[in-house]
Amino acid sequence: MQQSTPRTMAPAVLSSSGLLLLYLAAVASVAGVLQARAQPDSIGFISIDCGLSGTASYVDDTTKLSYVPDAGFIDGDAGSNHNISAEYMSPMLSKRYHNVRSFAAGGSARNCYTLRSIVAGLKYLLRATFKYGNYDGLRRLPVFDLHVGVNYWTTVNITDADAAVIVEAIVLVPDTSVQVCLVDTGSGAPFISGLDLRPLKSTLYPQANATQGLVLLGRLNFGPTDDTELVRYPDDPHDRLWIPWVDTATWNSVSTAQRVQNIDNDMFEAPSKVMQTAVAPRNGSKSIEFNWDSEPTPKDPTPGYVGIFHFSELQLLPAGAVRQFYINLNGKPWYPKAFTPEYLYSDAVFNTNPYRGIARYNISINATANSTLPPIINAVEVFSVISTTNVPTDSQDVSAITAIKAKYHVQKNWMGDPCVPKTLAWDGLTCSYAISSPPRITGLNLSFSGLSGDISSSFANLKAVQNLDLSHNNLTGSIPESLSQLSSLTVLDLTSNQLNGTIPSGLLQRIQDGSLNLKYGNNPSLCSNGNSCQTTKRKSKLAIYIAIAVVLVVVVLVSVVLLLCFIQKQKKQGPAKNAVKPQNETPLSPAPAGDAYSQSSLQLENRRFTYKELEMITSNFQRVLGRGGFGSVYDGFLEDGTQVAVKLRSDSSNQGVKEFLAEAQTLTRIHHKNLVSMIGYCKDGDYMALVYEYMPEGTLQEHIAGNGRSRGFLSWRQRLRIAVESAQGLEYLHKGCNPSLIHRDVKAANILLNAKLEAKIADFGLTKAFNLDNNTHVSTNTLVGTPGYVDPEYQATMQPTTKSDVYSFGVVLLELITGRPAVLRDPEPTSVIQWARQRLARGNIEGVVDPRMRGDHDVNGVWKAADVALKCTAQASAHRPTMTDVVAQLQECLQLEEARAAAAAGDVNGGGYYTGGSSSSAGGPYSGYNAYGAGEGGLSTDVSQSSTGFEVEHNFGRVPTMPTGPAAR
């Protein structure tokens, strides 16, 4: 974005004398290895000073944010550092603008910064800053493109050497890293002054999703009296930049010193310091007016725009006074109802579907006929939307080609994604592009590329490659057998290298059956006669036959000895019950005496990991996904890029070998779509760990609390689906296993959600077997489970049954219905069961339902689900239904809801405009988890914004035709 005068938001062209920025005192510190600094700080921020020489970082003494050099974020020695010209320096100029990194012409067309160690599926704010300052002495103002990942972000157009330009985007990042790439368009060398990454909660900015990102057009704070009073971190814990808009000739300033709180489930969390000021029209006017112009580009001829208008009442109104107004766009309703801001609570009116096809967006906020006070507005944000639907190259292909690039120090135009966009595909690569799957690398030409050393095993990971040309290099060593496993490979050119040995038998077979054309001439030590590589002499064949016979004899003898030992051992120990025979793994040690599994060595078909492998998979246990009684769960990636969750037992765990063996043994026996799958395990000395499939949406508990990783609150239909799927998982444990299994720790935290919000039961460390045929109880010496979920009958008898799980599931179902935890703490500890029963007894279903669903549900379906929950939580287990009954009842609830949704679909008004809350939602500030902290006070070091912004003009042109009006929520 680009800053303008107080009356416009045009491109940010500010003189160095007008920047009025605090000078940052550089605090030198030893940086260590640059790569170690190329990761988020303790609050998840990445703040890069591009072009900063050396390894020392510095700290802003106002925001306390640390800015690091960019060398650890770029590829190799791409670009060069420059200082801006002395004529553009000033004592008040932010240190960040003193230098730039330039990617001069002649290098790669695309140069990228890679921001690593971030959370896949989370939303992030990305901000890039630019100040040309004639750093190259050419006085040539460049124009270039900026990409986020494989998608176009914006065009950076430098119109003044003294301009400080800032561009900002909010995007959902699908991976654990994201690239920001500068693309040379032939209009001057790309350069950059700074780059920031800031994490956002998944519930914020719902308009940003997997297919659409937001590019900031303007973010304005109305009402400050000082036009230099920029608000950012720590006043805004997300470090958004709120530009003051001062226009005393047109508006009166309204302010308060009291804190303005965010409403429950606030989707934008405007900071209190911004919401403490507002403007109202002067001279008795009844309206506030401003506008912005659409900016079509060749890449987006009909740009779409999203507006977010922030409101809070800052004055305690006397009796009879009313402040109420309409919000209009080009004379027609932006939001269909009159709006009344709430005292000292921030709220917002916004559209979800972008408006397009309008030349000028004229906004007017007009008092209603009943209003005794003029309208106000506290702040506004406007974004254009960008498509983020481009799919990056297959991750395994990317890993393989990146490893090849690193091993051979390939000096080619290899920056960014290998295949996407097509116009920037890497030199020497051929890619296939399918509609329904990521691009694949199908051809690789590295001839005459100066390669030396052996042939990397990473070539064998290019599973879709058809043509591989490694000719005319200095490759040594033998030809890897693994290349014969590339089923798509049809041409392999190894001509003119220094390879030795013989051609692997697998490749020879491919040559003989005609599926591979192998070229290997001019390798002096590699079968100088081509025929000798393909036709073995009789003597050689005889030697091979003898060797094979010897090996077979040895194998048979060893097998017989092992079999005899095994039979002898089984005679001593007796038969192993419920053991799963291994494919190729060594079994774990037997469980301790007295355990249910003590008579059986734990034999698993899953992969067995060493502790060292777990360290590699988790990047030395860098990111914690959660913690429990067993220990911590860590994020990890297998060699093929598969994301996994690693549950590592801690030394202080109150669950030991017994629970570990129980969970691992259980997971080898059970397989169901609604139970979390185990990929492998580790029993390495004292180290014990289980490796599970990764569930990117985290726990159901997080979503009920409003802390879901990539979505807002759950709809009633989503909640019912989760309930049905969870119930199906428990039904399988009770009915599909022999003997039946009791989970014993069913709770919202043990129900995990995948990317499609499909539910899976997890954590089987407390699971016990139960004989349904004779209703045999499982006697236990200790009570296990979680307070609020434990069956009172089990608590009294110490004998859990399958009905104990039914009780716990009933509590989860009540949490889904009410949006409240199992134990309510205010005003005093109360079970959600008791809380709900009291209200339902009075027929008050709406007083029980989670208000975040805003009435968007079938009431009969909710009543039926609540009845199921109350039956599940009956005091006596005999009065509770089975999980089979529960599944059937909940499926009926789901059918009711789907029928209601289908009927309502024909009545949906296409505008998609909402308020961020309602006047009845003043229950206090949002209480969800914020992983990124907050701060107090302080002034920013950057004030300039870029791109086109708002213009305040009190005249209107032609009123364009409006799309379908908004729908209330």
C-alpha cells in the first residue's frame, strides 16, 4: 500500500524528512549460524532487514521486535547488498530503509525468500517494504512483480526514489514454509528493503481461505488528533499497521480512555487503541462519506474488494439518546439493517463475497430517522482479493530436485517452485500439468552442467521422470540400482562421464524388454564394450549360479535354527494371544508382569523407528502439537514428505511402559476410518514413542473453544457429522472388536479432526478389553479418565463397561451442542450436564444451544440430539443407550439438519454480508487461545503504506448497478 495525504490514500510517496520515524538503535549480537536465525521468534514473528550486512540483528526499543539479516532466508548468494544514496538518508529515517538487497538483471528472473518453521494450514500476514533511494545510482525507478508461493501477489511500482512502499497480504499457508518471490518483468531490477511474517488465528479474516488471499488496500484509524500516531505492535498483537486519518475540517473526533473490548468470537480483533477513537460528521450532518476506486490490471481486469468497517460506541449515552445508522454502497444497502454500535465493545460489518465490476466504491454512513445522534466510525480495512488456487509442484518431486540442486550446486535459473508458474519453470525441467493433481517433473536435462561426484540417490525419488539426461559431466562411481525402479523412465543418458562398474541388472532387464533406452558411451571404466554389459559370459554365469546356491543353503540353515529356537521358546512361554505377526520388524519387549498383555511380546506390522530417526523426523522435537499424561506430541515429516504426529513419553509421565504397550497393542488390532491410525513406534532403550497419522485440524476441544486451526466456529451440520463419526468409532470398539474394547478416556481432547473436519478417536493408552457375551466387568485398581467425563457408576464400583464410554460421549455431545466445556468454572464449578438439564427442563433449548451458531440449525434436530446426550449421561448405566443406538439417533438428527439446509438454500441472499457480532453478544472479550501474545504501548517505526487507497471526496458520480444485496446473519 502507498500512503497519501490525510484526504487520500494514494501511493505512498513520502519524503525522507516527512517520514517522522523513530531511529532504531542497532543492538549488535552474535547471530550464530544464519540458518538458525531464519525461523520465527518466540511469538511466531519473522522480521527481516533485507540487505543488512553481517550477522548482527538489532532490536527496536519501542516494539522490542528483533530484526535479522536476510542471508539465512535467500538461496545461496542471490542478489547483492546496497545502501541507499546519502541524499535520501535522514536522522529520522528507519534503519530498515538504509539498505536493500537488489536482484540485478542477468541473474535469475525469479528470486525468493523462504520463511520456514511455520504452521501448515494457518493464516499469516505477509508484509514487504521497499525504498529505492537511488541505491544503484541509475535513477531508474523499477516495476516488478511479487509472488507468494506459486501465486501472484501484486505489482510493485516505484514512482518516487524517496517513496517508502509497503505491500501486505493475508494468506492461508498450506505448508510448513512459504516463499516470497520477486519477479523481474523487464522494467528494472527488483529490490527489497524488508520482509515480515506475522501469524494470525485461524478464526480471523474468514475471507482468506485455501483458494483466496487478501491484499491490503487501506487500513485506517479514524479519530486520532496526531497524524503521526501510527498503531502497531505491541498495541496490536498481530502487528498490523493502522494509519491515522485526521480531517478536522470534515469530522469531529470522539475518543475514550477506557478499554474497548472485542466481542466473543471476534473475527478481526481490532486493537483497543484503534477502537478508542472515532469520527462523527461536523456541522450537524447526518452522514459520513468516503470512497475508493477500482484498479483493474491485465492480471485481474475485474478486481474484487472486501470491506471491513469497525464500530464501537465510545460515549455513555443519556436516557432517550439513540445512535443508529445505515451503511450504503453507491446508494444501496451494504448491510440490510440499521446498525447500533455497542458501548465499549468493538464490532464490525463486512462482506464475505467480494464486490466486482464497480468503478468507484462510494460509502455513506447515514443516521436513521429514529437516531438522535450522528453516525460514527472507528476504523476501516479494505482488501482486494487474489486467487491462491495455483497448486505447487508435487512435494516429493520438490524435495528430490532441491536435494539435487544442493548436492551439485547447480548454477541455473532454479529459484522458487520448480514447475509453477509455467513461465518460470526451472531451466532444464519438463513438467506435466494435470487438473486434479500437482505438477510433476517428467524430464530433467543436466547435461554440460559441471556435475561431479556420484549419482545422487535423489534422482530415484523423481518418480514421474521419463527422460533423465546427465551426459557430459564429471560423475563418478557406479550407476545406482535404484534408477531401475523409476517405472516411468524411458530415456537415461549417462554419456561422457567417469562412471565405473557394471550396469545394474534392473537396468539391463529394462533394456532387454525395451522399456528403457540407456546411453552410457564414453565412460572408460564402465563396460567399455557395450555388449559385455548386456550378455554375461558362461563362466560368469556359472559363478553367479554357485554363489546363489551357497546363499540359499545358508538362508535355509539359518531359518531352520531360528524356527527351532522359536518353537522351544513358545513351549516355555505358551501361545501369544492377539499377537500380530511382523513383516520385517523386531518385536518390542514384553510388557511388565501383571499387565493384560504380559503374556505376549508386542509384535507390530508397523514401522519401527529409532530415537535418532525421530529426532530427524521432528527436526529435533522442534514443534509441540500438544501435551498429555503420556508426554508431548510433536510435529514431524517422514522421508517422503508425509506429515506425522510423534507422541513421545516424557520422563515425568505418569503413564509408563504399561500404557505404552497397551496403546501400541490396541492400535495393531483395530482399523477403522474413525480411529486414528498408527504409522509406527519407537522402543529404543528408555525412549518410547508412537507415530500417528497427522490430523491437521487438531482436537475437537480446540474447535469447541473457538481455537480451530483453519476455520471459524463449527456449524450445526459440522458438529452433527463429527458426533456421528466419533460415535461410529466407539461403536466399532464396542461391537467390531473381539473382545470388545473400552476406551475409558473419551473426551473432546481425544477426538481429532483431519483437513476435511472428519473425526477420529485417539489416545488408546487406557483401553481395556471387555467380554460382552457374559457382561464381564473389568476390575481395575485405579480410577482413570478425565474429570467431567468419568462415569459416576464406574467411579463408585471401579468396574468400567462399554456404558462408561457412552456416558463420556454424552458429555462430548453436550459440549458440541452448547459450545461449553465439560466443567463450567463460573460462578462455581458445575457439570455441563447439570447446567443443560436445568435449562432443558424449562423448555429453554435456545438457552442451551451455542450462540455462535446464530440460530442456523433445525430446532427439532437440536432437541433430539440433546435428548440423546441426556440419555447417554443417565446416572445408571442400564438406562443408557448402546453406541449402536446413539449412531442411529444422531444420523436421524443429521438428516433433519441436511433437509433444513437444502430447503433454506433456495432462499439464500447472495450478498454474504455480516456483522462481526450482535448487541446481545457483549459477554466480554474473546476468550480463545492466542498463541502469539500481546503487548502494551509503543510507537511504530514504519509509517508508510503502499498501493492505492481511499479517497475522501464529498461528491458522487454515476451510481453503478449493484449485485444482489447482503444477507443478515
